[in-house]
Amino acid sequence: MQSAKDMAASAKSGMEKTKATLQEKGEKMTSRDPLQKEMATEKKEERVDEAEQQKREAQRRNDANTGRTPDYTAEETEIGGGHHGRGTY
């Protein structure tokens, strides 16, 4: 079962991912330069990865504080979040 703190960390991560995606789309719409568009995508991916990492760190802290055994799937423990190629956030 997921604690309220874990759900809050997950919700915050989701909001950060959404903001990153919207910022990327805005930057792509206002630029004609392919290099700037690629840079916007890379920046979004970095922000998404950072949000995911912060979520996991918060969940680990919550686990440590409650003495709970982590219930992470193999995908969650992959480097880079295992989210590439699954659409937008």
C-alpha cells in the first residue's frame, strides 16, 4: 500500500513532468530552428528524469522513516527511469 507521503511525491513528480512537457511544446512552437527544438526535447527529458529521481528519493526516505520494505518494480529501479519511448507526460 502506498502511503500519503508517497502519493504526494508521485503527484508532485507528475506535475513537474507535465510542466516540462508543456514548456517543451511551447519552445518547439516558437522556434523554427531544429537545433533549438532538439535542445527543448533534451531539456524536457532531463527535467522528467530529475522529477522521477526526486520522487524515488522521497519514497525511499518515507520507507526508511516508517521501516517499510521498498516495493519497487524492476522498471522503477532502471537508470533513467525506464520511461523513454512511452509517449508524453
